[in-house]
Amino acid sequence: MIRGGRSYVSSPPAFSNDVKRLLVCTSNTVSIFSTSTGLQISSLEGHTAPVTTVIVVPASTPATKILSYCWTASLDETIKYWDFSTPELLKTIDVKFPIFSMVIPSLLRQPAQSDVKPSKLFAYLSVEDTRETTKSHKKEPRPNTMNGRICKCNLTESRLAGGVTLAEMKEPQVITISSSGKYFGIRKQRKLLIWKVPDVEAERVVMRKITLHHTKKLTVLAFHPTQRIVAAGDVTGRILIWRGFGDRTFATNDNKMNLNLMNNEEERPGVRDNDDADLCTTWHWHPSEVSVLIFSSDGAYLYSGGKEGVLVVWQLDTGKKKFLPRIGSPLLYFTESPDPSLSSVLQISCADNQVHLLKMPSMEIIRSISGIKLPCPLPEEYKGICRDIAFNHDGGLVALRAENYCIHFYSLLDDRGISEVQVCERNHQPGDDVTVVVTLVALSQDGSLMSTVDVKLAEEGIGSLVCLKFWVSGTQNKEFTLSTIVYEPHRCGPCLITEELNEKYLKCSVGISAVAFHPNRRAAVSSSYGGDFKVWICNDELQQKDLQSSGWSCHAVGSYKKKAMTAAAFSADGSVLAVAAETVITLWDPDRNVLVAVIGETLTPIMNMSFVGSSEYLVATSWGSKPQLSVWNMSKLSISWSYLLHVEAVACAVDTSSFAALALLPESSNCKEANGTTFQGRDGVILLFNAVDPVPVASWSARKAKGGALAFLKANPSFTYENISDGKAPQTLLAYVNGDHEYVLFDPYGKEVHELSKFHQGDRLTHEEGQFGYASIYGELPEFKLKRNQDLWAPSVPSEKPWETIFSGSSHNLPPLTKLCSAFLESLLEKRTAALE
């Protein structure tokens, strides 16, 4: 089993002491990357839920920089201590609450700051209290008003400090700590809560706290490394800087302030109410909320960033600023290396799942670590109908739509980005209004050809434009180059759209519903909601001497009864073209453009269709009020079997009659953990079928199935031999990419597939959630009593008019033809009573 596609930007990363490694939280693991090459070198595996915090134990002396220890916290309610050079798990602490953030002040305190060496190590946690209260011997959920808590954990004794709760809030918040370890704070709507860490920590020591107020919701905060200065950003893009915070509350005997001056409001400009601060100044450059804020190691500069994707460097004394623009994605986190004398390297995490390493002070990006592109937002009318994931079955690649009008190619076997293709040449910046949508991407079976569809959105109802583009891959560098652009390739209505194709599809009626490549030739078909389909041929296929260009041209046009053409597919040998005309399937000869047969019909419009390998079967999925998975026999031109399932994606094996379907579970069947958290839930099921048999060969529950995709990929024997548990290299792998673009590759016929699901057959005896297969979708079948009720029996005699009841049974139980003829003739000879006028 191979897993990948995890987010690199779910939580802040951390540098090792020698700055040679970068520890990145990637879902349930911590991935360790080399800062010199940008490649992953190892990982920390042991958590069962997303890791939210990673803290590297700092080196106390230059000689100890080679030591590699870290603490991690996770939503699985545990804290773990690691030696990440091995890597090896050294300690696990169960705190009974999901941990959203953690800080350990003692690790940052210098030995000279305290005369007494701490005997115990304490951490401060931001947790979600999911416990239930007990009233009258009945368990009731806790009120939803205060689920977040700041509590204290004794890491030495592996337990929470009993009765110590520093704060409560609506939901857990990120804890920010100063680089000296003296202060830490959180955001609470329009307030900052700041605590001073005592010089000598104990389990129940009283901690002093101050509150700073603002008029807008605060989004991020940062502490100055040496002075009592705190900065915070808000949702409007403003940055507030409080100087001398806590001079009254945190003052010591060695450093007393003039309280008379502090009480003079006129000498505390910008400070609200009775806040404990000397001065509050405001800077404003960002047009939207500030998401990144951090001081430089010497305190001379303040770095800020936001949704616009620009890093701003402020000079703290003068307020002057300079910029690192065009990063291309909203900024999320910013981390400075622990030893600037070795290498002044800073790290920026961006919303497009990239981690950039910067050289300071030139602000030059020296290296980038790129993960799989995360799903990007779509206009409401295009949600659910865009086909923005395609697979290269031979190369093990996936093509994904990226936010900056690009198609991102990612290697599923190597878990790394390969290249990007710029579909639209537009100067898009984060936060801009969406004006163009890449609605479709398709790849040929060998991955040498690609087709994309982009739609320029209409402004006030006019100005929309649909572009169909064909791309060709080079033989040397394998990079795609644009071959042909076709503007408005399909007509606009008058197609007869049924009620099932609702307003969403009416808005896209000029859009392209599907593109499919011929398996053996440089040809493709595109279908349209406007009511027609077109077969496109590369000019190389025409074999005309006077054509030197390798562009694409239309070879044939077809339609069926003015119906919307919603899906299209070629057979394995390319001799048959199947095009869905809403609820019916039309079969065509693609060379002569002749309609061969019409089969159907389904309950709702067909939205996806594919031939099952080289077999005689075709699988189709319908969406709408009555979603359906149907399998059709091409030799009999009839339906073979079907299920009433909402199928998100279908993948067919190339050489066999197997196919896999990703079905969405009803909301009432979603599995949840005992504590009620939905993040553990599974909302889909992967069903593996042999097209001949409606009974699934295997099934696995899946998370985040909405927006997911499936594909059968050709296995790399040398690679999979080292990663498959049973030591046998399979010929084919099944790839599942979920809605967050996390993926898993596995042998669908191997032993390892059982690891995909928590639900085993034995669990059904004790857990109600442990159902699978049919029961996980529709529930248990009722028990039928097969004993015949004799009281209901009554004698019967043949009807005197058999023609009235002869067709009342099932259609497959019709009487023989001889009986039908006699009954029909008798009905004609029956004397009819004249109607009275």
C-alpha cells in the first residue's frame, strides 16, 4: 500500500537544530525533508489522526546540535516524543482530548534565565473538550459555547495537571509563544490573552495574565524576541503593535516601572480601556486579513503576509517596508531557522501546498517543496459537474486543476510534483474574482495527448466563451505544448433538457460535458449539453500530403433527438463510440458517423460512462433524484444489472472485466467515532465488481469521498516489490484520490486491502457502526417469515376473459406465442356493448 498526497501546510513546520532538515506535519505523520535537496528523507509514523504541532528540542550548546529530538501533538489525543534521526518513538502520553496546539516554554528558556533548574517539564495545550456531562444518571453533551480549553500537561509524569485550566473559549485556538519562552498568548475574538510563564514552573503555580482589546476580530499574533512588544493582525488587514505590554501586571522587583506614568491615559496613545500597555500603533497595507506575522530573530523587522500572496518586511523603528511579491498563493505560516549564523534561511508555507525556503536578507527563494495541489474553489454553478481529475494509466500520473489556471501533473508512485501546464495566460493573483474556470481535463491512454476545456464566465449575462484545447507531449522532455484551440466548439441549444438537468446544467448548456480519446488513434470525441457531439482528428491521421500542421480538425458531428449529450466513451478497440443522450445510450460507428443502436433508458440522466476493458460490457452512472449505477451488455443491447447508488467515480481495468465504483453513503449511514467527531467519519465506499456479476468482489470504506476519483494504474514492479506487504509485485494498482487530493495505491486483489478499512466482519457482533457492503448503505434487511399462512388460501378458477389478466405478471414471464395469439383473437371476437350517446 502506498499513501501520499498529504497536505504540507496543515500546521506550522519546524527546522532541525543544524538547519539541514525540515519537519513538516503531513496528516497523521511528520515528513522530514532535506533543506539542501527538497526531497523527503524519512517520516515519523505513529499517530492515528492529523498531527497539529511539531516542536524540535533546541540544542543547549553547539556540540549538541547533532541531537535530533522532537515532541509532536495530534488530534488523536496523544503527545509523542521522538528521536527523528533514527527515527524512533521514545514516549507516548495520552491526554484524553484532541490537541489543536501545544507549546513547551521550558525548552526555550536559557539556563541563565533561571537559577533553579526545573525538575519537571510542562506543556501548555489547546484542546477540545468533547466529554459528556452527567445529569440525573444521563449523559448529555457539553454546551457548544465553550468547547476549547487551555490546560497544562506534566510531560515528565505523562499526565495532565489536575484542575489547571487557564482559559475557555468557543473553539480551540492556536497558542503562540515568544522565542524566549517567557510569554505565550491566544486570540479570543477581538482580544489577546497573554500569560507570563513563571521562572520556576510547578503544577499549580499561579500564572499572571493580561488582556488587550481591539475593535475587529484578530487573526494572528507574534512576540518580539527581546522586548515586551506584541503584534497582532486582524481581518481587515491592519497590524497593531503594543509596546510595553504587561508593565504593571508582569513587573518585577528588578524592573519596576513608573506606575504614575502608566496611569496617565494621555501618554498611552492607541491603548484601549485600561489595557496594560504603553503604546499601540497601527500599520495597514494588506487588503485582506493578515495570516502570517513574525519578528526577525534580532527584532529589527516584522514579517507579515496574507491572502494576496505578498510577503511584507516592516522596519520596526521606522515603519518602512519592502516586498517579496508574486509568491502566487496565500501565505499561511512563517518559520525562521534557529541558527541564523549558520544559514539565514526562512520558510514560508503557502495555501497551494508549497513550502518555500528563503535566503535572507535578499528574500530569494532558494528551494521549494511542492505537494499535490489542493482543491481550488469553483463558482456555484460549476460545482459537481467539472471533470478536473485525469489519470495517465501507464505512467502513474494524475492531472489536477490548479488555482492559477494550470494543470498540475503529480506522480502517484513517487509522491512528488512533475510539471505544470498553463492553460490560460492570465495574471491571476490570490483573492481575485474568478473569471475563467477550467472545467475539464482528459488524457489519452498512453498520456501523450491532453485536452482541456476552459470557460470565460459571462459578465452581467454576456461575454462568455468556451475554449476546447488540444495539447501534445514532446518525446524528449514529456512537457505538453498547445496544438489547437477551438473557440465555441459546440452549438448553443435548442436541446430538450429534462427536469433532471436542472438550472445548473442550463447555465452550462453551451459547455462541454465530456472529452474522450480514441484508444489507438490520435482522435477524440467531445460531447455537449447543447445537444451534439463532435469527433476530432489530428491532421496526422488524415494522411494528406498538403497538410503539414499537426493541428486538430472536426471529422464528424452527431446528435440524437435534440437531447443533451452528457457523456461519451470509446470501446477498447475504438470500433464503437458510445454517447449518452440524457437517459439513453447511443452507439455509433466513429469512422462513418453512423448510428448503430440505441439502448436504454436509465432513471436519470447519465453523467459518466466507460467500457469495461475489452469485455462486452459498458458501465454508466446517473445522477439526480434517483442516482443509478448500471451495467449494459453490448452483445444483447440490454441492461445486465444495476444499483440505486450515487456513484462519484468509476474506473475500469484495461485488460479484464473488472471495474471499481466510488459510491457516496447516505448521511444517516456515515460512520463516526464514539466521541462524535466527524473527522473520523467515512462517507463513501469503494466497490470492486466483475461486470458479469452484480455481487461486489470486494468493498472498502473511504473518507472524503465527495469529489474523489478512482483509476487502475500500471504497476512499476521494481517499486512495488519493496512496498507491497506480501512481497509480490502486482500487475495493476487501484488508485483512490479523495476530495482533499490525498491518495492511496493498493493491489485490489492482495491481502493488504484489508488495512484500508477499520470495519471487519467480526465487529458486526458488537458495534452497530461495523456494517459494510449492502448493510452499510441501506441498513439491515428485515427478517422474512417463510412459513405459509394457510388461512389466506382460497380456491381459484380460470378467468373467462384471459386477455384481461394475461399481461398482469412480470414481463419476463409472458405466455408462449401460441397462447398469446389465441387470447388476442378471442378479445377481438368479444361482443362489445354499444356506447350510449
